[in-house]
Amino acid sequence: MFKICLAACLSFLSIGVYGATAQSIGTYTNGCLSNSVALPIDGTGYQVMRLSRERIYGHTNLIQFIQNLGQTVANEHASNLLIGDLGQRHGGRTRSGHRSHQNGLDVDIWFSLSTVNTLTNHERETLSAPSMLANSEKIELNRWTTAHEQVLLSAAQSPDVERIFVNPIIKRELCKHTQPNHHEALRKIRPWWKHDDHFHVRLSCPKDSIHCEHQEPLPLGDGCGNDLAWWFSADALNPKSPKNEQPEKPPAIPELCKQQ
């Protein structure tokens, strides 16, 4: 009964002062969110997973981005995106799973595309996101398709997208096939550890979120050269852990976040 109520309530819920504008505060890894908006759990071309985590909140721009991408996927691929975590109601640090996702501008999206119109609550809690890798060296060609590449490029072409994190092997696969006119979109797609079963979309700071702190600009180029090659070097594949390293102390949260 709880899950049914939760699903129904979250479909329509918007958080914050009525008429107020969502505000992203601080950085992606040390921030919060004011007047967050809840993503409806079902929409054209997408369904939200893991409802019990209640990480369905984001800035208005993020909600609109997901809905727009879902519409594209429905129109072009007759499928649904499976949406993982956005952020918590007020943003901020989560107890598990993420260092970022704090200021309402991050979302995880499974690579797996669903053709099931409406998943049950049980399926949303128990289905696993399959890896797109065959092993630690290559893509799983029985799973990875041109549709996955097209979805990534569609996401990256949104002007609100700052960068997208994918596994280095997936980035390398994109570099093999992407056309010259996709140069700028490919530049936004960045290699990062893991990210073989989902991609992580990060939006730029909204213009009206004056307390949102921008990330360092992306380097020039499409990211298919030496910076990608590093991810397949001995340094990247076998990183050395510093001896007697002390856990990093979390930074102080922004003053505005203490009011949330």
C-alpha cells in the first residue's frame, strides 16, 4: 500500500513555495536545491526506477531535459528510458551511492531501453541495469546498438547539458562511429570509472541560479585523443593507493544550504 501511495503522490508532487523558482546552490558535489521539482514517475518515453529511494527531485531545467529526451526516445526508438537517481528533496549529500547529485542538476539514466509501457513497482525496485561491456576491454556488441549511441548524442546535443559521464570503453566506441557534425556533442561525453550500465547527465548552472558554482570548462577537442588514451594506460588501469591515506574530510556546506 505504501508503494502504491508513494507512486501516486510522487507523480504530481512539486516541492517549495508555490510560484517560486527552483534554485541550484553550490557545486555538484557540495550544494543543495531550493524549491525543487519532482519528476513524475511516468512520462512519454521514460519511467522512473527505485521509487523507494525518493531521489526524484531536481531543478526545473533537469525535469524538462528528462521529459524532452524521453519524447525523443519515444518518437525515434519506440522505447522508454529508465531513469535512476536525480537528487533528494532539498539536494545535499546522500547516505549512499553518490558524491555528486547535490544541487539538482545530475541524473543517472540506464543504458537499457525498455519496451514495456508501464513497469510494476516490484519491477522498478528489483530489475538491474545490465552492463554494456563484454569484459574489461571491450563492448558487448549483443547489447550495445546504434540506438544507444543515438540516445547519448541526443542527450549531449541539449544546450543545457554540461557533460555526460560514460565508461571509457563506451566513449571509445562512440569515437569509432560518430560523424564530424557530432564533434561538439562528443566533446561533452566524458570517460569516467564504472558507468557501464548507465550514463550520468550533468546540466550547466541555470542562468537564474546565481549561487550555483560552475564546473571547470571542458578541454578543447572531441575527447577521442590522448585524454581518452590515458584511460587505457597502466596508470589508469592499476592506480596506486597512497599509503596511510586518511579519509578526506567533507567540505563545509554552503551557508544557504543550512537554511534548507
